[in-house]
Amino acid sequence: MIKAKLWGQIVEKLADLNMDAKEKIIRVKSLNDAILFKAEVIGVKGIICLENKSNEESEIVVKKVDPVEWKKLR
């Protein structure tokens, strides 16, 4: 389990991801390679996503959740 503050903003496109996410867990509706790479550069601790389209391996923990659990996250 990752202990960190959940970043309140949902990342919908690459431009939404910035240094505010450093050392935090981010929420991404659809994770792709570009968002994953930028998250690594920024230093994101973890990613919670609805859909994972990335085929790349990463040291960042990625957790895919179902829509019911997604709605519970704030």
C-alpha cells in the first residue's frame, strides 16, 4: 500500500500533469505511455487509473480500479 496524499485533480491530458504531482498519487482516467513517462520524470509516487493503455514497465505503482471505486476517490 502506498501512503501519500491523493492529488485532487484528475489528469485527463499530458498538460494537466505538472510539478504539483511530485511525491503524490495521481488519478488518470486513461493512462498512456506519455503520461506514464512524464509522471516518472516528475517523481509521482503512484497512479490510479480507470484504463491502462500503457505497455511500458515502470517503477511507479499503477493501480487500475473499477468505475464504482473511482467514484469513491476524491
